[in-house]
Amino acid sequence: MTTMAVRGGRPLEGTVAVRGAKNLVSKAMVAALLGRTPSRLRNVPDVSDVGIVSSLLTLHGVTVRPGDERGEIVMDPAGVERADVADINAHAGSSRVPILLCGPLLHRLGRAFIPDLGGCRIGDRPIDFHLDALRGFGAVVDKEPDGLHITAPTGLKGMKLSLPYPSVGATEQTLLTAVCAEGVTELSNAAVEPEIMDLIAILQKMGAIIEVHTDRVIRVTGVPALSGYTHRALPDRIEAASWACAALATGGHVTVDGARQADMMTFLNVFRRVGGEFAVADSGITFWHPGGQLSSIALETHVHPGFMTDWQQPLAVALTQASGLSILHETVYENRFGFAGALTSMGATIQLYRECLGGLPCRFGQRNFVHSAVLSGPSKLYAADLEIPDLRGGFSYLIAALAAQGTSTVRGIDIIKRGYENFESKLAGLGADVS
């Protein structure tokens, strides 16, 4: 566990750059397992999750090396082999990627293994959707003391699957398995996030046949073999929005090089409604606080094209500075307000509710989950001793510390390195007083 001292109360000013989306890059690396020739991925961020996936691929015989340009990796799957269970457990403790390796490994080796899964403490995130999808393709799942052992005795065959919720992970699992399954796979109620569409673009480059229809229906015609790909990952819209919220909360002015308007239109509308300003250029987007009072809002998170759940936490910090009552209704993860207690200790006024506030009833409404929040502002924030609970909540803690008066101690910042590249040097470059 590492600690950062943050002396707040000064606006962030300057420029930061974002590279490829963490939520796409790890899946693109998994897709390289399906190729019969090397794959080349560009715009890869230097985050710890990329290192974890590289280790898992290496354990399975994939050669992973740097490419010719900064942020480029080359993955050669020619020597794919079965990995030792103990090694997988050792390398995958903080990642949920092993479950996405299953489809490609079943195609290449006929077997796969899933250890106990890690990840951020933001909800149950059950793997039932994944396992149901794999069984639908013909896989056999055996639970053993060390984890789940998965085999495909008769090969994998296409099928029809309707997801009860448009889960990003289950959609990725289905795509990575269906592309080489015999016959046609039709997935209904699929996730259609930009990262999903970028993964589909990668798979199509490899030789897959994937049709995206209206009403969240994706149809995949299996092919016997795929080749490698060359692809530049789409920029990280979560990191871009995080820096935007930091600019708003601190009364600053931040240019995010690499931010792309097309992927952030829902966020940009909300940012403007709250009272922030932005300017779009070919190279990125500049965000700033124009002065005066920010406006309170009622907001509901949702799957794409709705307001992304990962945007909610950093925006909540900025909303503590808005005038009036803001309502946040979380419909994607049932435990995404774990950061509220820390903000309250810093002077924010936040009340949490089990009811669905500010929107239509959601799947958490009758299940006793605290998934709505009311924020009253503006509130003056003061320094506090903070311990990071999860990746997105952790960056939100940093934003709150930057906006607060005094020096905050933030513990566990290594979690932030899972998804934010070189954030310490970026903070320093924006004029933040951190050590």
C-alpha cells in the first residue's frame, strides 16, 4: 500500500494526455490468442492491468514484446500452451480477465481454468452470465477446490443467447467465443459500448464475421481460423472524464489530449448542464470552470448510450460544489456509493437511499441495495485521511483532496495505477501539490 499527501485548494491548470482505454486494451490482448499470426496493438497505456494480462498471456505461451513505437505491443500466439493452475492463481488475483481467456483457450487448447476472481469492490459482479454463455456453446464447467475447470469435449457450436441485462463482460465473452464456434451465434440484449464496438472492429480485422443489428442484437458467423491484427485502441473516455471533473471541482482549466467527442457526448451534455464549459479540437477536449455557481442536477447511470457508471463517482465530487440538491441514481452496479462516507467526512452533505430516486424503478429497487444519493451543496471540503476503496472511487478521492482545504493523506494509491497511466506526474504537471 502506498500513500500520497495532497495539499488541496488550488485549481488544476495545464494539459494531460490519455491513451487507449483500459476497458478495451485488456480484451484486445485476449483476442490475440485467437490469431494464428502475431497481433500488433497500439496506443496501449502503461497501467498495471496491462501488465497482468501480459503475464497471463505469457503463462499460456504467448510471446509479448514492445513494438516499434511507444505504447505498442506485439503478441505472438504461435506457442500457446496450457498454463499451470498455481501460476494462473498467482498472477490473476487482482484481475477478472481470466474468465475472458476461456473462449479463446477452449478453441486453442480444448480447456481453460478460472481461479477465484478479484477486481474492485463495487458489487457482486457475478460470473453466471459468462458461465451460462460458455455452457450454451457446449462447454462443460467443473467446480474444483482451486477454481473452475472448463472443457469442450465436442467442440464449441453457435447458439442463441438473450442476456437478462446488457452486461459488457458477458457480451465480450460471447464475442470472443462465437467468432470461431461452428455455425451462427445470435446474442440479444447485448452491450454496445464504444469499447465493445472497438473489440468487434479488431475481431473483424482478424477475419471474423460479425453483424451488429438494431435493438442490441449481434449476429456472429463462426469461421475456422483467424489471423492476427494491427489496431490502435480507442482513447480512454473514463480517464478523460475524470480529468474533466477534476478541473470542474477545483475551479481549473485542463486540456485532455486524445479525448474524443464521439465517445463522450452523454458526459459532455451533463458537464454543460452542471455549469462546466468545454471546447472540442481535433487533438482533444479542453474543460474548465467558467466561474460562478455550478448547477445541481438529477442523474441516472445506465448502459451505453446512457451516462456511464464510471463517470458517476468523479462527477459526484464536483456536484458537492453545486448549488442545491443533486440526485444520483445508480442502476449498473449495486454498490457504487462506497465513496460517500469519505466525502461526508470531508464536509460534503450526502444522504443515501435504497429507493430509486430521480428516475424510473431499476433492478436494484426492490432488493435492499443502497443505490441512490442526494447531495446538498455547495459544501466546503476539508482535508482528511482517506483509504482508496476501488479504482474509480480512488481517483474521486484524489479529486476531493485536490478541491479541499488543507493536506489530505490518501492511502492505497496503487489501485489507481490499474487504470490511470502516470497519474502522479500528470497531477504534478497540472500544478497539483502532491508527494
